[in-house]
Amino acid sequence: MRNLHRIFIAVNLPENLRRYLAEFSRKWPELPAKWAKPENLHVTLSFLGNTNDEELNEICQSAIKVAQRHDPFVLGLDCIVYGPQNEFPRRQKEGDISRYPRMVWAVGEKSQEIGNLQKDLESSLFEFSGARYRKDDPDYAFCSHVTLARLIQTDLRRMDPEEIPTIEEKIAKTFTAESIEVMESELRRGGPIYTVLESAKLGQDQ
């Protein structure tokens, strides 16, 4: 039986930005949520799911080749909001509440640089990723986000919508993305453990 690895490719955040973002777990103590550990904060470029050892080697080699074709770039995170798409509890009519948020995100503006990088990855990893984005779309720009927390839906739905805090925090943080990482996710009871399997420097021969 072949070993399977739960794989994704990401831009990891610098340590100081991880610590800064992790502190927001203290700001909304009334929010029922599982907050991500600081070391787990990242921008996902492509989630590949379960792969075997042979496929994993191909993925790592593809990531290295793609990284060589793209220069380092500045990535911005502008605000912290509910995700996806800044959803808030909304009343369609009295007593009918819909569209509860599922996560807390740190989000940035759309970026052509990271959009081109992600599109290149999806194209190179077509067999594994399913190419979710059209390879022939020249105007595609990726809107980066970092998942800070996942909301506990059963507890959230017990709350009155008026008790759920509004989250729209301006942060205006930037950092330089200098590499992409092939990551393995091991699901544990205390939360996922992420391990870097390959770090590919942008714009450099490996």
C-alpha cells in the first residue's frame, strides 16, 4: 500500500506577521472559533489533496520549475473580515437567519503577480489540481487571504445575530514573498500539523 500525503502549496508568512495576526484571537473572545496557530498561517496557492510518494516528487519538481519563472513580489494584507466574501449573518425575514460566516480571514487586494504564479502552478500541476482556473484567462488576478479562524457553526447559530461581533479591521500589512512551499498537512485532534517538504525560491536556480 502506497503512502499518501495531504499536500498543498503555499506562501508562508514571515514570523513577525504571523505573531501580529495571531494576536487578533484576543480581540473577539465572544466569537466561537478555532483559531489557527501562528506557525500555520499562510496563503494557499493550490490544494492538491492526497498524493502518493511518486506524485509528491513530481509536485516538488514542478513547484521548483514554476518558482524559477517568477520573481519575488510584495504581497499585501489590508483588512480582517469574515470569510468567504465578508459574509455576515443576515435576516431575510423575522426569525429567518441565513448566510452565517464560516471563517475569519486576513485579506488583500487582487494581485497580478500572485495571480500569475498561481495560474502557472495550476497549469503545471494540471493532473493533480484539476486546473480550477482557466489557463487562457490573461486578466485573472488572485485575491490572497489567510485563514485566521474557523467558526464553530453550532455555537454561532445559537447566538443572536446582534451578539455576533462585526469584524472589519484595517491592518495594511505588506511582506515580500520570496519562496513558495510544498506543504504536508497532518490532521490531528489538537489541530493540523504543517510540514514544509520543499521550499522553492522565486526567481532563482535551485
